Amino acid sequence: MSAAGTPVSGILRLGGYPTGTGGRAAAIAADLAGSSFSVPLEEDVMRWKYTKLLGNLANALDAVAGRIEDGPLGALRDRVTAEGAAVLAAAGVPHHDLAEQFVEARETLRLAPVAGEGRTGSSSWQSLARGTGSIEADHLNGEIVLLARLHGVAAPLNEALQRLAGAFARTGRAPGSLTAEELAALTAL
């Protein structure tokens, strides 16, 4: 797995559950201060956790279909994210605007080549490429599917991506090998 961020490789928001920044959270942040991560302490870390979840819902799409640009995949990504936001709203789960997360991420890190490696996809894409037999879609898209069921709303795109990404992982199917027919079926949901 590679992390192509520089000057830090990632952002790890840290806080107490359900709120707070003192005690253990502050100690862990201090320990991580010299790492390659940005570690902002957040009073309401759960709001950021769900913002991160929304931002990662398209990882399954990236894994099965390949790099998401504009066009049909970009539109599908936006629908998957909007579906997730609607489910969170139905469940009463607060989150920040995704645009806020992206702006901060761009201010904190930028993508740069990793020596000896070509540009890969999301962490889900990398799981398929490594042939691990598992993928994080059950934890990402699956969280949205579970919340949808618990709150009586539908999440057909997230459910389809969870199922499809899981099948790719179990069968060892290559990342980005979604067929035109499979993409059409997703787009029709």
C-alpha cells in the first residue's frame, strides 16, 4: 500500500468519544507529532469521522471501475456520495461539508509520486491489486447500508457497490475490470 501525500502522508483527526480533546487523545497526538501525519485534535471528532466516511464511499467504485474522472464515473461517484449524505441525514448523523474536508486536505498535503511505484487508486483499489481477499466496502458502504435499513430509507448504490466490491475481492478479480454492462447496471440504479 502506498500513501502519495507530501509533506505529510495523511491527516489523522483525533479526539475523544463522543467528544473531547484532552487526556488520552492529547497524549496520542503528542506521540504522533513527529510522524508523517498531520494530527489535528478535534472536539467533535465523530462529525469528521462521518465526513471522512462520505469522502470514502466512492473507494469501492474506484476499485471496481478504475480511476474516477468526470463523465459517467464522476456522476456515479457524486450520486453515491449524495445517497450517503441523505442516509446520514435520515439517521440524524452530523457531518461537515465534504468540500471543507477537500479544501483542508489540499492545504495540508499534495499528491506526489512514490519512488518506484506508479500511481495507484484508493485503498480499496490497492486491496484488490494485492489480492487480499477482502475490501473495506463492508465497513464504508456497509455502514451506509446498515444506517439506511435502520432508518427506513434506501441506499441502492451503496448496497450494490458493497456487494460488487466484495465479489471482486473474494474472486480475485482485478481492480478496474468492471464491464460496460456492469457499469450500466450501476448507473441505472
